[in-house]
Amino acid sequence: MIHDWIIEGIEMQTAPFVDAGENRMVRDPALSGWREIPETDAWNDDDGSAEYLLHCRRISETPRRALATDS
């Protein structure tokens, strides 16, 4: 089903990346946190590695498009 949504808020992960070995970087779980931002910029936020948390509200209960079913 496809629904229409309104984005009511956006947060971006603030934890820095730390070396996890084997050429792998991960977010530091001890410093995990979120800060509110007005809009996303996925190409530039956190050097293109940003993680976002979207706070959304569904506009209506009726889907704009339902899943097709085989009969």
C-alpha cells in the first residue's frame, strides 16, 4: 500500500565514526545522539554518510494505492 505522509520533524545522528577494524568505520555507540535539523542534504551532511530519523504523520487511513492481488 502507498500512503501520503507529512514530515513533521527531521533529526540527524551526531555520533562520530570510529575505526572498527578491517577497513570499517561505525558510529561510536557511547556518543550516539540526535539533533533536529530543518532539512536533509544527503550529499553533504556528515560527508555524505548522514543518518536521518524522520518524524512523520500519515495523512489519511485510505491508501493512495493498494497492493495488487492475484485472483
